[in-house]
Amino acid sequence: MRKRFVLAFALLALLAASAGCSSVFGPGDISQQQLNKSATYDWKTSEDVTYNVTSGQYQAVYNLDKKDTLEIHQEESFGEEAPVEISGVQFQYPNGTVVGADQISVHKTKSSTIIRPPKGPGKLAYTVSRQGKTFYVPTYLEDRTYEVTIPRGMRVDTFLLSDVRPGSYETSMQDGREHIVWSQPVKSDSISVRYYLVRDKWIFAGIVALALLVGLAGLAYYRYQIRQLEREREEMGLNMDISDDDMGDGPPPGM
């Protein structure tokens, strides 16, 4: 019995150690290999925070402006907060020098990922894996300007197929990709962008047109049936007008 207990405990410890991330013994840390993963960032950003969103990941660039710590998290089911699995973390000094993860401290807790870049002004960048046609991220830097670049071929110009929050944003096309810019400091707690593929717009329009045609055909058939019934009633003499003057003591017409 004791041997079984020891074996079960050892197996549990092995699984916990190999899990890497959150486990019963703690959240774990991101590997240095993952943090040093090769990445190329666009440091020439005009907004305080920019997100370059593609089909399988997004790249974030923050103008920290002497902020010495950035704490990031993601929301899971039931509103719980969880750390973010980042990779390719880099920091750019004002003179253009870029350093990697060797000079950036990254620590993961149960609910967040804490990033401490070198002291002083500069820009911090990292990469996060993602999927789907909705991009959501908390606004970690308050009262800052933001920009989101969505994947190539995607749009946000049809309200039935897309949604952008908060409002008061502007859009523009650059190199075939749509850019969403909040040029005024964002007060919202988060940014959410739901976009669609261009061809989905035409598919949706085709479905709507087909539904209208089916509806019109159904209405025409319904009116045809009503008129057919009226003709049959007239032939049977059931649609004769009956006024008060015609009413007498005798039976109704047709009887």
C-alpha cells in the first residue's frame, strides 16, 4: 500500500514538473529559449502601444516612457486572470540599440506575467500566439494612444460582421492591411476588434439576397393561394355582399 502511494506521488510530481506552466506547485516560468526566440519588430511606431495581429500570433510594442515594470494578463473562462505566454521579448533604447531577453527580467505568477526591462525610457516588444477572428487585450498602459493592425484581407467596415471597441477610432489602409488607430488616450479597460474576411461579406450578401428571394416567392405564393380561395368562394356563391336591406324574415341567400 505504501509503495503504491509513493509511486502515485512520484508520478504526480513528475507530471507537475513537466507541465511547465500552471500546476499544483506553482505557475512555473517561461523558458529562456522561448524568451530569446527570434523576432522582428517595427519600432517606428507613432502610437504609444501598437499590436501587429496576424493569423497565428500578435506582436506588441509598448512605449514605456520610463515605466520600469509591465504586468500583463489574459482573461479566461469565468473571468479569471492568467499569465500570458510571451516569446521573443526585446527592448529598444532611445538611441536605437536593441537588447534581448538576457537583459530583461520575465517572471510568471499564477495570474500574470511580469516584465521588467532595463531602467530608463525605451520600447518593449514581445510576441504572443493567438487564433480566431477576434483580438482582445486589456489596456495595460492607461491614458495612452493605441493602434491595431489586423491580418491581410480582413476588414472592420461592416457592422453585422465586425465590431471595434472602444469607439472614437480611425481606420486606414497601408500595404494592403487595415490599421485601427485611437489617436486620443484610451480610457477603456480593454480593446476588442472583431474582423471578417473580405469574401465573407459577399457570401453574407448572397445569403441575404437568397433569403429575400425566398421570402418574396413565399409571399407571392401566399397571395396566389388567397386569390384562388376567393375565386372558389365566388364560384360557390359564398362571397355575395349582404346588406341590412336584404335581410328579411326568410332564409339567407343561397339556402
